[in-house]
Amino acid sequence: MSAILTVPGTSGEAHMPPPWIVGAAMLPFGLVVGFTITALPYLLTRSGISLDRVAVVSATVMSPTFWGFLLNPILDSGFSRRIYCWITLASAATCLPLGLWMLSLRHLGPCTEFLLVAELAVVLFASAVTGWTAEFVPESARGPVGGWTNVANLGGGALGSLAIMSFVGHLDARWLGLGMMLAILVGAIPLLFLPPARSSSFHLREAFWTALKATWEVCKRRESLIGFALLLAPASTAAAINLFSGLGQDFHTASVTVIVVTGAGCAVTASIGSLLGGFASSRLPRGYVYLVAGIGAGLCALTMAFLPHDRTTFVVGVLLYNGFAGVTYASYSALCLELVGHCNPVACTQMGLFAAATNGAIVYMTWADGRGYRHFGARGLLCVDGIAAITAAIPLLFLVHHQLRAREVQEELEELHTT
């Protein structure tokens, strides 16, 4: 029966560093993606590039988060996942400063190309790291590792972007690029403390044939299909976090307050939520944690929609919503580690598919929230987000409950049979 529906146990302990070190290995990913989402548009507009061209560049650079998984079979073939981590990390740390070195209207094309390669490299880095950690993280540590992973991802990314934007008026983009290179390399220090990675089960020439066939066999299992159902649904996307920075005027909130709240404030509350989500994912069925946190974010969005649109509602609502988002991300990470398991020869590929599924859901919900804003303003955006989350989560909770009950019945029958 589906593993994602069982209460995490404590068996199968393996030697590993503390969970915070394992989770901190994701910091380079958070730094680069956080920079791309938040700081890059800010840098481009300050360089005199029109907003329509900024949107094209941002969308292009972010695109590997959706299609990068197509290259993940390479990470399960040839070299060990440790080696792929260093190869992709070095590529990201090199290409990002090169892109910022060319940041200007005149060299926008080469700038975009280098930043695109950096984004692709860090997406592959994340898959290599998660595939590697799936090899040695025991069942009892998957919750805490999921929590700390998203402290590094969400909190580190938000604080890194805030630091970049704070130095924009004082340093040239070239120096900012060198600073990002240094931050990425320093953020990779936790990799040095991880246990050795296993050798690949496939030769490199088998990457897109044998590895993909093995991935298909793994993904069509019942527990994987249930996982895809949870990740593809809008239940726990928390997509409104991508749009809160544009709602300041609707809630009569000063731009300085919006920057602080959506930057440092959200980094803190998302990190706290991630740690709470990791704690809960070690003690409760992860399917429940994931869906209930999504319902919490949905209720928060609906509450913001109908309360007075003022500064207090914005600050409290955004911070609380991001706290629930942290819980969903932590439970998502623990869920994926559980689904992949320890001895999965295509762990990187499967992790990439799960990431693509949840990123796809975030994208279509961000689009839907935007349609809600276009027709009904801030209240429409928040209602679309909240209603979609709650209406999708409720039937999935019944599915989780049904599978839990079926699991209990099966265990009782097996116990009777053995006695």
C-alpha cells in the first residue's frame, strides 16, 4: 500500500550528518532560483530595459525549472551523483557571473544565454543532490531533512535576493556576479560532509533508454501515481506567494513595507513553517501534512480577500500564508524522499519528474490567480487561490484516509495469517 500514507517510522537508521547539514546542501539552488525570480527583474529594469523585455528574459531564464527534468536521466548514468553535483555547481557558479558581466541592453542576448545555462545547471544540481541524499537519509530523518532543505531553499533564496537588491545602488552588476559566485561556492560546503555516493547502475550511453524504462516502471507504481495526483493538484501550490509583491497598492501598503515583508519577513516565516513541516512529517502521514497545510494557506487567502484591504491585513496575511507555504514545501520534500526510497537507480530522474509536476501546478495556479486579479482585483486573486486549494484538497484527503484504512486492514489480515 502507498508509503506516502503511512506514519513515518524510526527503523532503518543509517550514518548521516545532522539533518540541517543535509538540508543546507540545497542552498546554492535557493540562491540562484531566488535571484532569478526576485533580483533579476529588479536589476534588468534598473539597467534601462523595458518591462516587456524583462518579462521575456525572466521567463526564458526560469524555463529550465519546467523542462530541465528531461536531462535528468544523465544524472542516473555514468558518474556518481556526487560528481554530477560538482559539475553542475561549477557550471552555475561560472555562468551566472558571466551573465551579469554582460548585463546591458546591448548584450542582452548573451546575458540571457549565460543566465539560462546557469539556471539549467542549478536545476540539475538540485536533482543530483536530492537523488544523492535519497540514498542515505533514513525514514526517521526524512521529515527534518525536508524541513531544513526548504529553510535553505526558501529562506536562503529570499535573504540572498534581498542582499543583492540592497547592494544594487552601491555596486556594479559585475561585482554582484562575483559575489553570487562566492555565495554559491560557499553554499556548497555541506556537500563535503555527505556520505559517498553510490556508483551509477547504468552506463552513460544508456541514459535515455535503460534509465527511462526503469523510470517508467517506478513511476507507474501505485504509490508514485498517488504522489503525482497530490503534486499535480492545486491543493498545496501556495502560488499566491509569487504575486504578493505586486499587491501592495491594493492593500494601501508602502513599497518599503512590501519589500521588507515579502523579502526578509517571508524568509523568516517560510523557514519557520519549513521546520514545523519537517517536524510534523516525522510524526504524521505526509499526505495529510501536505494537504492540511494547503488548506491552511487557502483559508488564509480567503480571509485576506474579505478582511479590510489595509496594511495590517497585508502584513499578517502574507507572513501567515508564507508560513503555510513553508509547511507544504517541507512535507513535499519529505514525501519525495519517501517515494524514491534508498535503492532507486533512477532517483534523480524520478525526483525531477516530481519537481516538474509541482512546478507545473504552481505555474497554472499562478496564471489562474492572475486571471482572478484581472477580472475582480485582489479579492478575485485571493478567492481563486483559496477556493482552488480547498476544493482540491478535500477529496484528496478522503483518498488518503481510504488508503490508510486499507493499509490497516491489510496489516490486520497479514497478522491473522501469520498467527
